[in-house]
Amino acid sequence: MPNAEHRPCVKHIVENLKKRHGSLDLLKKFVWNLAWSYSDTQYKANLNEMRAYIMSLYEDVMKEEPNTWCRSWFRIGSYCEDVDNNATESFNATIVKARAKALVPMMETIRRQAMARISKRKAKIGKWKKKISEYVSEILKEEWELAVKCEVTKGTHEKFEVWFDGNSNAVSLKTEEWDCSCCKWQVTGIPCEHAYAAINDVGKDVEDFVIPMFYTIAWREQYDTGPDPVRGQMYWPTGLGLITAPLQDPVPPGRKKGEKKNYHRIKGPNESPKKKGPQRLKVGKKGVVMHCKSCGEAGHNAAGCKKFPKEKKGRKKKNQEIKVCFCFRLLFG
């Protein structure tokens, strides 16, 4: 899915960083704070704190490409703030026993588990009477505890300035532009503590400012239908033929293990056809005119020059002279 947003799991990133920086007590805190940064300003502030803490950790974190797993870089409109894969880990934990079975029994076990899970959740949703889902309701309870501590200054065009913890944020309650300068509302789709405080200041219901994706109606539609019951193998059609493995396994791409590269190179005219491996190219002197270094004439070299002949000293004479000198030293000291 090339258009899907891919996010690495921060929990696994922390575990990988522990292999090299396991002695750092604040490693987990700095990495998770960086992942939970909703705005670009908050992201840079947490990154600078990590750099000031220890430079080697900062360099290794940058190699992990934090722009793929920090909330400040998430695509606006997905309304998902997850920075881990706990959902898939939870699902894998429920199918551990099923995975130990053969293919058909495994799929049947997973199907029955899905039937039971969807039926149970559908019954739970039927008892829920609020406009928003249970998940969002729990989040808004936590936001309310912070919203009551905020100081709100009302402006024009449904815009507000909200002070909290020594800092202010701009909030807009316009229908076409629900946003807060902390960017948490835009990423999650759920009003942050600043937006919650502004909504309370004008006396409106906070549930009306949650995106429809988190309404109970949408929650109910997710579990409205599930897998249908299936009859057992006794009722399955027969006579379709035995399914067997293919006669020859498909050849995977790439070089096979243990094989050497063979390019079947065509050898040149000066290379030996019998010798294997790389060879030095021998360049012949055919057609090259020889010149003497001593006289400069063509047709001979300095060794055979008649104008300036070189004296030839044999090795035997040198050896004889050395022997004579050695004998005189022995005799006369």
C-alpha cells in the first residue's frame, strides 16, 4: 500500500537503542517524550534536551528517522496517535494456540474467535448510551482534570487564548477549522485540554466537538456484522481432486547461495584461452621503431651502440678480484 502511512513501533526502537545505550537511565524517557511530541516546537525542544543529555544517543536516534514515528509528523486526517503496535500484538496473543494447528484448523479457530469477539462487543455497545464511544469518553475525563486549571481569554470569531502551566495556546472553535496551536486536537480528533477549556467557557457540549469517527454510531457499525457460521467438513464438497505440491518449485530471483558469479567473458586476442581468472593484457612491440639513448639513431638500443659502446664487466672477474684481495688479507694481515 504505497499511499498508506507507515509508522515504526517506538517500543521496538527503544529496545534496539538499549543494546548500545543500556546504561542510560533516561533513555526511555527522552525517546518516548520525543515520540509523544504533537507540535514541531515541542518536537525540537525534546530533541535539544536529548542532544544536551548525551550526543551519542541523539545521533543514534536520528538514524532511526524520528520523522516517521513522532506525532508531530503524522498525517492530519488519520486521527490516530498510536506510536506502537500494541493492537497487533494483542491480536497475535489471542491466536497463539491457533497458530500451532494445521492450516485449515488454524483458520477455523481464528474465525470462531472472531465470531465470539464481535458478538461480545456488539452486546457491550448496545448498552452504551452516550454520543461518543467509551474510548473517547475515558480520554475526555482526563482532559477535564486539566481543563479546569486553564485560564481562558475570549476573542472574536470564536477564537480563544488559553493559558495553562505558564504557556498560552490559540484555540479556534469554528466548524470549518477546529484547531489548537498545540496540534493535539488536529492529530487525535479529540479536543485537547485547551480546547476543552474554551468549550466550557462558552457553555457548549464537548461531545459535539469530537469527529464523527468516534461516535457511538460508527462504533456500532464496526461490530454490526461478523463472520457467518460454517458447516463442518462432513458437508464440504468432495470430488474436486487432490491438491498436491507443484512438480517444480519456482526459482526465486537472485544468485543462489554457494554459486560463484560467471559472466562468460570473451577473452581478448592477447589472453590465454586456457588460463582462468583475470589476466594482464600483454601489449606487443610489433611496429614500434627502437631508438638508441646514447646516439639517438634508430634501429638499435644503447647496449648495441657502435658510436658509444659500453664496457662489459663480467661477473667472474669481480669474483676473482674479491678472492685475491681476501687471500692477501689472510697472508699479510
